[in-house]
Amino acid sequence: MKTLKEGGPPVVMICANKRPEGAPKPSCGHHGAEDLRGWLKDQLKAEGLWGKKVRVLTVSCLDVCPSAGVVCSLDGGKTLELVDAETERDELLGRCRALAGG
């Protein structure tokens, strides 16, 4: 393997997995994951924090499947948290700002 980049900004991971309707396990992607990521990116860009200070990425699955909400991690997957994409997005934005040192 070859290292392409070392270091970099903190990465927030948001599960955006979408299973087919009727699947036995629920999916974060059906609970606003993509919209949440887009909103966070827009807010962080407007504040000059996106990219060099913090990144928010969608991932295919974090393997914790809630019946509602979106699973995310602010520490590289060590801790998984359940977020309501509408009512808790401002709190998540605040935590992203803190990661960015802002």
C-alpha cells in the first residue's frame, strides 16, 4: 500500500445506507442522511470550516440500524451516535464546529 495523505481534518461520518423498502432491517438513508450531510456541508462552507478544518462524509453503513434517525460518528467510528436529521442538526453542527476548532 502507498500512503496518499497523512493527517488532515477531523472526519464526521454519516450513514446513508438505503435498503429496499420492506427489508428486515431499517436504513439511515430513509431518515434524511443525505439532506443532513448537504446541510452540514453548506453551513460549514459558509463559515469557512469545510475542507481544511472538518469534513462530513456519507458512508454506506455503520452497522447499527435504528428504526428512526441517522447514525453518525464524530471520532472515526469509535463512538456511534443517533441523530434526528431535523431536530438535532443544529447540535450536530455545533459539534462539527468544535471539532474544527471554531
